[in-house]
Amino acid sequence: MTADDMFETAALRGNAARIAPHVRRTPLLRVDGADFGLDGIELVFKLEFLQHSGSFKARGAFTHLLMRKAGAAGVVAASGGNHGAAVAYAAQRLGVRATIFVPGVASAAKLARIRDYGADLRIVGERYDDALVASEAFVAESGALAIHAYDQPETLLGQSSVGLELEEDAPELDALLVAVGGGGLIGGIAAWYRGRIPLIGVEPELAPTLHRALAAGKPVDAPAGGVAADSLAPRQVGQLMFPLMQRYGAGSVLVSDAAIIEAQRSLWRVLRVVVEAGGAAAFAALMSGAWRAEAGQAVGVLLCGANTTAVDFS
């Protein structure tokens, strides 16, 4: 079965309807680019950080729990933080036990969210892949239902609803910028848009997973560091999202840690919007010039997460 068959439009629409009672249809904010020194363009921010649990990840988490049945051991997830918080939240709402493995790099804000949602939180290793290995061992021992952060069909199905909402609410978009970690979000959006607009992945220079995969023609290992390491630094992009981005994506660009931090500061200074480093990465591509819009374009920017305690960007 090809990616096109797995994620055909009717299935994406059906899942969006399935999860609609459980997730928020997050709003858009249209801003004159001149407010940020980006003259001649319109910015269309998708405020996905207002989603339940503080990021887009709730969409995929609810998709799993509504389509798959967990046994007595409940569900298990490995996460840099946002996915774990989303799975913990969805499990709490649906009355399912959740065990969440996170690495030491996970932020205090994300750890607090996971605990607040009643999950069994386990901190293992330093990076996402350490937590993933530990979660897989737990699945083998307990029989818990594994919910992958970015490389299962249900995950991409859930995240595709972001694309559906964007196309319905902002049909004028000329391009869309999306931060990439494992790629579940941009893969789901690519499955929805199917090339109808340019879809640009944005990654930290210190975690260029999609960038290296596109150059190699397949997912390959990449460094996993930088200020957004708790959300945008797996070892590889997912196997499921990769053919979707090969076919429907418009490539990826890299941004520095300094550019990500400046994007966070700019969003706070101009809009009084607080997002985490990973949530600001897409906007950093515009602010730094890593990707340039053409005059007159309406550019979508996905602000995908705000699980941070860093609110002073002065």
C-alpha cells in the first residue's frame, strides 16, 4: 500500500470528524508582514499552541485512542515532551492508563504537564531515542499499546487535520512553513494538501533530519541538538512521512538557534505570543531570510507548541 492509498482524502476527512469532539479547531491570526519588517506580504499564523496539552500532538493522540483499543496495561509513548503530554491528556480524558518515557532534555514545563495529566512519567537517557528504546522494552514486558510520536498511520491521520483546517479557513495561502522533528505533522499536512501549495519544512541547523533525508533519498541519521532538542531532534525522520514529503513537499530549510530565539522574541514583542523554541522554528525561517516570500504572497506559519516557562524574551 502506498502513502497515497493509506492517507486518501476521504480517510483524512473521516478522521477529522472523529476527533472533532475532542480537539480544538485552533484559530488563525492574519498579520501585516510589515509589523515584523517583512514588507509586502501577509502572515497567516495558525495558533496550534492553543490546542489541548499545548501543541498539535493532541490530534494524533486522540486518533490512536479512538481507533485502537488499549488493554489493562494502557498506552505507552516515548516523547521529547509534547507528544507525551498529549497522550497523557487524551488517556486521562478517555479513562486509559498512560506510561510516558521522556529523555533528560525534556523541559520542566512539559514534565509538569505530563504529571498533571496523571500519567506514569519515566525519565530515561538524554535524547528522544533513549526514551524510545525504553518504551519499546516496556511494551514487550507489559503489552501496553504503543503510540508513536510521528511514525504510525494514526499519528499522521490526526496531524493531517491541521492541513484540512488551514485550507478551509485560509484558502488564500500561497505557501506554508512547518517545523520538522520526526515529521508527523508536516507528513500529515502533506497528505492533505497533496502539492496544492508549497509546503516548506523548517529544521534547526543542529537537527537536520529531513534535510539530510531529502539529500540522501531516504531517512538517515542526523545530529540531535540545539535549543529545540526537546521537540525537533529525533535521530531520523519517519518512514511514513518521507515519501509524502518527497512527492508533495517543497523542500526544507535550516535555521540557527539564534534565529529561533529571535523569532520567539519577535512573536512576544509584536504579538505578545509565547511559543517554545520548536514552535517558533517555522517563523524563524522567514525572520532570518532562510526562506523568502515573494511580494504579495500570503504565507502560512504554523506556531505548533507553547509548552515552555520561558516567557521573558526581553
